[in-house]
Amino acid sequence: MDLNLCIKGRRSVRSYLDRPVPREVIDRLLDAAVWAPSGMNGQPWRFTVIQDREVIKSLSARTAELVMKSRPLPPEMEASFKSGRDVVFYSAPLLILISVKKNPDWRTVNLLDCGLAAQNMLLAAYQEGLGSCFIGFASLLNQSPEHLARIGIPEDHELMAPLIFGYPNPNDVPEAKPRAAKVLQWI
């Protein structure tokens, strides 16, 4: 697939078909991730691949609790989080969590490295016919190390990039919003 088509065609998808993502497709997403650039070629990322729907549902519920405790929410958003629906991971069949070993001196670099790996995965997912979404709220799971430990993320690691994937509901793929480069200065 043409790179420009991938870049301009990819959307943050929040509605998925009830269809699992095959292992060989997941392997290609992970392969795309590890080819991302990283500071000093440190390749700090670690991946936790979750397909178990009950585990995803549990992590979603915990994230919703943490979101509601962490900040005041607009009434409609608060109602959505209290509804019992999965408004964090959107019932996606695949959750991939990118984490790194904690290192305060390298935290910013590690965050950027994981973001680059995540972007490779999001573009590869679009090429594979998958929808995807970066779920920023889920980074609050760092406040719940016991939940992360249950899925194999050690306490000395930090969750950097929570990503969902699945086959998009064709009736619910968002339209592209206008974009413009906001150049501060051209020297």
C-alpha cells in the first residue's frame, strides 16, 4: 500500500467487529514496531499482547475507575464512563501495551521511542485492513501496578503506549478532519 494512502487513510477507530485478529497479522504489527527508530538504537520497548476479552474488559473497567478519580469530567463523559459499556478499549479484540523499564533519566526518550513504534504499528494495522486507536487514558494503569503485574508487566516497567486493534465496523469509521501545517517560522 502507498505510504501516503496509509498516512492519510488511517483513523482512530472506536467500533469493531466481533472478529479476532489472526496471530500472523499480530506478528506483522510487532515486526513493524521494532523497525521504528529509537534513541541510540536502544529499542527499549516491550510488548504485552492481550486477546483475552475478559482481561481487556477488566483493564478497561479499572482504567475507567482511575479516570473518574483523576479529574473532573464533563457530565456526558462521566455518564459514559459510568454506563458499564467499554468506553476505554471499545470492545476491541486486541490490546497491545507498549512498556519500558523505568529510567527517569531516559523517560522522555523512551516515551518518544514507544510513540514511534506505536505509529509504525498503527500504519501497519491500516495496511492490514485493521482499525486502531491509541488510548491515552489507559496510561493511568501505571497507578495500578497490581493490575499490570497480573498481565506480566513488572513493577519496574512503565506503560507508555496502550493500543487497540480490530476489524473496523464499516458503518462507524470516522471521516478525516481537515489538517494544516502550523509553521511557526520558516527560516
